[in-house]
Amino acid sequence: MTKEVLLSLKGLQMEQSEDAGEIETITPANYYQKNGSHYIVYDEMTEGYTDTTRNIIRFQDSYVEVFKKGLVNVRMIFEENKKNITSYLTPYGNILIGVDTESISVEEKENQIRVQVEYTLEANYQYLADCKIEMELRPRKEGIRLA
């Protein structure tokens, strides 16, 4: 995999009483490997603000870690069959977030890496939704093929 990649990031939240809501973002990112871990680095803009948030995603076979630093600050850890709690600092205030990870899958090919994470999301110890994140990395020169 090359250093300059396109990251397709899909998030799906299935709430108890409502329809599933899916969000997809495609953004340029940098990718590298170090000490057996994969890293994705990209900047994110938040509507209505000029400050950016630096995102660093580190992953292995059954472990995903998301760091956000800037306008939003958080360190979220996803580990199979484990619940992790963290503080999510936003411009609107601080939220206690819990992620109870059911499964993580990583699929590597020559010019593609796919990561899927399924988890339950809580805020301030209250159930919010069952969630699924799908990440796909491809070299920038190839682009993202939408299914």
C-alpha cells in the first residue's frame, strides 16, 4: 500500500426505535505501518468552525484505536469482546462514551485494506445505538470504487 491513500469511512447506527442512519465520507489520508500496526492520518473539518481535527487511526487484527485532537478530542479503543469508556471533548461539552466491541475484521490485499468494526455505543452510561464502521483504503491514484 502506498503512503498517499483515499479513505472511505462509512458509519451505520441502528437505533432501537428508528431507521438505520448511514454516513459516508471519502477523504485523502496518509497511511503507514510501524511495529506491526497500520496507521491512517487525516484532518477533518467541522461545519461552522475554522479549526480542524487531526485523526489518527491505528489498527491490527482485533484492535482499533481512534485518536482525535483539535476541535474535538478523544481516544477511543475498540477491542473484540471488551467494553472501553472514554471522555469525548467537543465544542459543546464533554461526553462520557462507552464502546462495547462485538467484532473487528481486517482484510488486506495488495492495493486495498478493509476494516469493519461492530459495536454498541453508549453516552453517559445510556445505550444509544448498535453501530458499524467500515473503512476502506486504496492508493489515491486508483480512487475509491463505490459499490
